[in-house]
Amino acid sequence: MGWTPDEARMFHVSSIANRGSITRHGLDWSRMGAARGIAGSRGPEVAGVFLCTDEFQVDFFLRINNTGGPVDVWSVRFDTPPDLETSPEGFCYLPQRVPPEMLTLPCQAVPPESTYD
């Protein structure tokens, strides 16, 4: 993973319950509601879309999965690196919606971890 001169890839982890909405509408925090957020929230924590910049961050969100079920990992393609903001908790987010044509779904239905050590 990483930046290349002509594209930037980032990732978003979401419950499989959101797959249909994401496929139709893209990533849009105002449509949150089909499932809890990865950290267990029932509503948006910021006015934006949380994005992972590398595999380490994706793995972190997979480990804290509090959705109650499996999750998808969406790949987001940008032509240039986006201007991200940082949440009060220190996570990167994009303060705008991401249209569906910028998304692919490389990893589907990742089961929640059964134990936390």
C-alpha cells in the first residue's frame, strides 16, 4: 500500500449491513444507521468518513470491531492524496462524502475476532 504518482488508496472498514447503502450512495456519514460504527457508536462521531492509510490501521479497526458481526474493507481511490482531518481521538477522516465510483470492495465479510488478548 502507499501513494503512487497517479493515485492514492485508502481504506474504510464498515459492517456488512452497510454494503448495499455504500454500493448505492458511497461513504456518507449522514446515512449511518443500518449498523453500529466500528467502535460501537450508534451515530456519526464526526462529520466525515474515517479512513485508514495503511494495513496497520485496517488491522486495528478489524480488531476493535464492535458492529456485532462481520465487516467489509472498502478501498477508496483518489487521484491525489486527500486533505484529511484528525478526530479528537486521533483518527484520520475525510470531511466529505465519497461517491461509489471511487470505491471497490477487496475484502468482504471479515468475521469478528472471537477473543481479545
